[in-house]
Amino acid sequence: MNRLIANRGLLQIFFALQLVVGIMFIFNYIVYKNSISGIYEKVTENNRMVIKNIIQSFDSSFTSINNLMFNIHALPYEQIMDSDGKPDMEKVLDLQDSLGRMVSTMDFVEDAIITYDYKLAITPHGTSSMEALFDRKYMSGKYNSVFWINFLRSEHDFTVFPAETYSEMTAGHKKNLIVAVDSSNIRMSNKKLMVLINVNKLLNSIDLKGMIPDASLMVLDENRNVILSTEKDLDLVKILNDVYFNPSSEASLTHENFEYNFYKSDYNGFIYINKLPYKFQNIHSVTSANQWIMYGAIVLAVILSVLLSIYLYRPVKGILKILGGSNVKGNDFVKIQSGIVKMQRENESLKSQMGLVDSEIRRGVFLQTLDGYRHSEEYELQMQNHYAYLFQRRYFVMAAIYLQPVEVSEQLELSVEEMTELIQSGVQENLAHVVVFHEDHLKFLMLMGMDHPSDRKKVLQHYENYIRQVEKTTFSSFKVWGCISRVFDSKISNCREAYQDIQNGFLYRNVNRKEWVTDTEAIRFVPGIHFPLQKMEKLSNCLMTGKTDEALEIVDKIIEENASLRIHYHQMLHIAQSMFFIVLKQINSSEDNRQELFRLETEIIEKLHRAYNYQEIREVLMEGLRRIAAMQNHDSKSKLNPAFISQYIELHYMENLYLDHMAEVLDTSSKYFSNYFKKTFGVNYVEYLNKVRLSHAREYLENTDLSIAEIGEKTGYTNSSTFTTTFKKYCGVSPSEYRKNTGK
């Protein structure tokens, strides 16, 4: 009881409705006691409302047919024939599957047909020829396959053919069908469409039971052709000849014992004729009672409006409060409408944001599979919902695309999201399933699905063609190269191994070849590299003594020798970085140029990692060495500088260059010179002098037939014993063994 008292609004509505029921009962009793003359008029009026509802139902059905045709036209594939003129069965099956899903939502649609060439017919149940479909399955006494093919080829508007009995040759089943054919004048695609409508199911969905008993309904199209009739043998010729029918309004005609009401649909111009039994009476005995009914209904409506207003006042205010407009003056319902419009806009914005979030979640799921770390079971279960998006075929290969701007300072016109979409749409033109993700910088990873491992060759070919194409068109301002992995089963656990394939592909690619795509299956390991330590030491000495051209020549020979060995990218990168660091170590790293050296090192290493082939690596390394040489231009008037010291040692290494002698040449003390040399060159003076002498000694051993003693004398050693001991200390072998190993 307390709950009922608390819901006073509910009680008000309840008692108001009871009041309505009581008053209506009283007035209907008065009408019943006086006469039943007005019943027919009320029934016919109700019948008109029923007919209008039926017309709306027909309009809704034909609207659904139009929408179905529009959606079918929106399906992909403007053409299903391949280059050999044969149907592409993958496209056919895709259309068949999509058509089946669309038709399954409409119970009264018996069948839907798509044809391109008037021969092949695609239906939700399979494919067939137009001849087999309309000469065997849907046979009619009026229409055959030749008629339908000729009609589809002709110029025509959207046409609905009258209901006709169609039978199947083999099973003998008969069905009453209406055929709707799309317009050739406003066709949105190359598809020609036919929709077969089951009359019985259509009438069941519309529900004609609300009509007066013994009434019937006929449907005519805008050209006055009969499409459907619920009464057989209904002849309207005499009726239509006796009535002047304005097609823009309703009309009625009484003929014999029936009344015919004519209606026109506002949607498609169809004419609906309702035939119902007619009984005319002109009895006015219930006029007064009808007036009382009218007055009573008015009073009751006023009372009901008051009660409903009282009951709905608080809910309306509550809705306004939720929508944030309770404190704003004005019409409450206008404010509610404004709030709903605002919520719709916010929902659209939220929907767009959720789309971006969902896309980013899929990217996060994919990238997290590459880290190789184990996640919690709860996390794995949540992420499994996104795995179906990644794998839609039984096997996959992973591929990568690297983009490098031709000009480093060039401003990118495309966003990363736009690049991702362009890559995915471009690759998907030739491949069935492709998923593309942005990894970092300008590197993009993709999963390309396939049904069989043997399809990898075809996938690789399409991928290479795409890389060649976009380097000249879409990404013409970039250097573009790619890499493709082996074939893997479509399991999330295999993504990590496929990604390792991609990384190895870029590291172990051949720097001596110009190729758009690195195929990881074609990589062969190259164990040997050319790494001459003595020439690298000579490179450093040449650069420090101002012999830049000779230093660059050494670099060129080392790079070319390794290129001829067809070594891997990471090996060539290691050699280039080693030469650069060896030279960099010998530079005077005073406080003045330390920051400049740091910037130089960062820039050169970054460029080396961006270089794709050995020519680019060589150019970057030579650029760095030239800049290092330019930094060594010290004041020539000062003797105490690295350039003068290294040049003096290079010219006089064969003499007795004692520490005191060098201090005397440089006008300083031996102690100060020793400390200065160690700080500047990173090694002590004696060690540096031995390296210079032994560098020349190795050249003598390789290129001359001089004896060991003669070579020791020419390189500044007083006796062969000292020379041999020093050589073995720094080179690991005696001079004679070194000469033997080098072939002299």
C-alpha cells in the first residue's frame, strides 16, 4: 500500500483510464439501445485506416526492396571476369555470401539475382545460368529466360511485374511470385538486379486480417497495371470506366452491392483499390447520442491531459536535468529536443573516437606480440578478441616497408595514419587479406594472409611490384625498400619469429645489390670480411698528417674490397663505423671542439644506419673523414699542435726520435711534451712511434725483398733484434712469419 501511495502519478493515470472506460461504456450502451445504424460508417472508417496502414506496410516493403537493391549495388566488384574472360570465383563467392546475408533479413524475399553479362546468375543459393534459372526453377506461362534477358538489356525504369505462378520443373512446386527489376536509367553499378517476392509471405507480413470480412485488395502500379490481387477474377474494367479518378487524391465508387475505394501511395505512385460490401442506411436516430459521445470525449480528453501533465511534470524536469538544461528558461520539450540533438552529435564524435581507439588497440595488440614477453592470462583472454582481425587465412607472411625521405629536412606532407591507409589500400588491390601497422619512425609492418604456402611466390611478386610502383608515384619523395619473411601458420605466437625474420633480413641483406624487396629465404651467410688493421692505422696517420686524399683512397679500397666479397649490410656497417671511430680517437678532443665532435659523431652514425647500399655507406664515411680533416687545420706557426707533431713523426720516423729530441724540436720540456702527447693522442709517445714505424715496416715486408735487418734499419730500429721483438709484440708474429703469411 505504501508503494502505491508513493506512486501517486501511476494511480492518477490508472483512475483516469478507468474513468475513460466507464464513460465510453455508458455512451456505447446508449448508442446500442437506440440504433446500430452508425456501425457500418464506423466500420468503414476503421477499414480506411486499416487500408492506409496496409498501404504503409506495402510502401515499407517496397522501401526495403529498394534499400536491398541499393545495398547490392554498393557491394564491391564492378566486374567479376578475369583477364581470360572467366568468372573470378573468389569474387563470385564473396558476392554470393554478402547477398545471402542481406536476403536472410527479409522473410518475404524468395530469391535475389545478380548478373553482369546476362548469362551467369549469382543468387544466395549458388550460381546458375539465366536459362537454367528461369526455364527450370522459375517457370512461368508468360515469362521465360529470353524475356528476362531482353528486358534487362533494355532501357527501363524500376519495374514491378504482376504476381504470377512460377513452378519448378523437377520438384513441381508452385509459388506465387512478384518480380522487381532495378532501373537501368539510374543504375549505380554494372550489376543487373532482380528480386523475387513471395506473395503469400508478403501478405502474411502485412496482415490483411484487419480488413472487413469479404473485402479484397488490388494493387496497381503507376501505369495502372495489376500487380497483386487478393481476389481472383476481379474485373475492374467496368468500374474504372465509370469513375473519374484523380491520381493525386482519393476516390470512392459504389457499384452494385460493393463500394470501391481508391488510394494512391505517396511513396511510389501505386494505386490501391479496396473492395468491400456496401449497405446504405440513412437513419438519424442516433445523432443526439453521437453528439453526447463527441462532447464526452472532449471533456474526457481535457481531464486526461490534466492528469498526464501532473504525472509527467517531474519526469520531464528529470530528463532536462540529465541533459543539462534544467536551469535554462524556455519550452521544456524544445530544450529536450536540443539536448537529444546534442547527445546525438556527441555520440557520433564518440563513435569516431572509439573507432580510432579500436584501431590503436589492434595496433597495440600486434606490437605487443613482437616483444616476446609473456603476459597475464587475463590480458591474453582480452586480446584474443582482436586476433581474428589479424588472421583471416590459414597462413601468413610478415612484410616491412621502410620509407626514407630523400631530403632529411623535408617536411612530410602525409600523416602516419594516411601513409598506413595508403599502403594497406595499395597492397590490398592484389592480395585478399592484408593488415598494416605503423611500427616506429617511417617503418610499417604488415601481415599478408594466404591459403597455401605455395602462394608465397605470388605474394612476393605482387609485393615487389607494389614497392616499385609507389617509389615512382605515391612515395616519390622517399627511398622505399621492403623485406618479407618466411611462411608461418596463422598463430599469434608466430608473429615474434616472423618479426625476427624481418630484422635479420635487413641486417643480412647484400649491400652490393639493388633490390626493392629483401627475401629472407634467399639470404646466404657470408662469413669472411676484409678488415686490414694496418691500413686502418695508416688511414688515421694519413688523416692526421694532412694526407686527406690518400686517406680517402684507403677507405675506398677497403669498401670496394668488401663489396666484391658480397658481405652483409651489418658487416659493412661495422667496418665503416670501426674506421670512423679509429680516426675519431686520434683527434684532439679539447674543450673547444668536444661538442662539435659529438655532433659530428651522432650525425655520421645516424647517416650510416640510414644508408641502404655500400655506395651510400662509402659516401657518408668519406663525408665524415673530410670534416674531421677540416677540423685539424691548426695554426701552422705553432709547433705544439697535433698536426705538426704527427707530420714530423711521419717524415722522420726512421731517425732516432727520442723524447728529448722531440721536446727540443718543439721548444718545450720532455715532461710537458710527454703529458701533452698522451692527452692529445690517447697513447704515450713511444707506443705511437712504434705503430708508425711498424706500419711502414709491414709495407716493406709485403712489397719488397729487403732483409729483416735492412727493414729494421729503414724504419728506425738500431738492430734487427730490437725490431723483431717490437714487431712481434705489436703484431703477434715475427717479421719473417708475417712475410710468409702475406706471400712474399
